[in-house]
Amino acid sequence: QKLAEVLPENATVCIVMNLLGTNSQINRTAGFEEEIAELRPDIVILDEQTSESKTEKAMNLVEDWIQRFGEDGISAIVSQSQMSTQGIIEALRAHDLVGKVLVASVDCPTPAGGDWLAEGATVVDVFYDYEALVRGVYDTILSYENDGVALPESIAISPLAVTIDNAADFQ
């Protein structure tokens, strides 16, 4: 949603995916594609490839995209892992494209996530509160053991969008 708000008309996006076949890769890719198509049908996804959540592979992937699409050819890059984000930012720094190519990240690493937002290297970082997930699992198990409440098929948490406006809350 944040990217949809800040991207210019007819923007282009590349996606750096997690290891292919993992739940995070499948669901994050599908979720982004569906949401951006609904919110901004003018946005074109140029390419999506895996970096296997490795910094060096993400750097190489972004270097390849800059060669293929040109320094003005990519409006934004969506990252599915913090390690990939680190590689994306390093590749953009090497081409003086930090802040020119918008980056959406995930997992809000501390302190780098807040630093990246503050310097404009990322525009949004999706934070999954894994402590909240653990609490939810624990509470569910207790309800099952103490009260006989049926166990759900899955337990989910809602991610939070971290931007420069609320980054200090996550430092």
C-alpha cells in the first residue's frame, strides 16, 4: 500500500524473492502482485527473481537489472528478506541510486532498518512481530490444554508497515 502511494504513474517494479518454493516467497510474491494490481494497475512488474535471501546474490541481481533496464528503468524494488535488502541497497549505492529507486523491505532489522528508512534507502519496511506470534501460539496451547478449545489450523499475525514516520518505535 505504501509503495502504491509513493510510486509515480506508470512505475516499474522488480521483486527480489526468497528461496523459491518457501511459504514466504510464494505468499509474499502473490500478495504483492495481487495488491499492487488492485491498487495501481498502471504499475508494471519488470522482473522477479530469487536471491535466496543472500546479500551477494541480491547485489548481483540488482546489478543485472540496472544493466538490463538502465539506471532510470526501475522505479522500485521489493525485497522479501532483510539480507536481500542489504544487497539491494549496496548495489544502489554503487550507482548513486539510493532514494531514486524506492525500496520496500521486510523484517525491519534493528538498527539497520531504521537507519535505511532515515537515509531514504527504503520507503517502507514490513515488520512481523514474531514475539506476538509466539504469544499467540502459547495462548492457543494453553486454551487447548486448560479449556479444551480446538486447535486452529494456523495462527497468523498482522504485519505492520514501518515508515520514516514510525521507525523510532522499532529501534
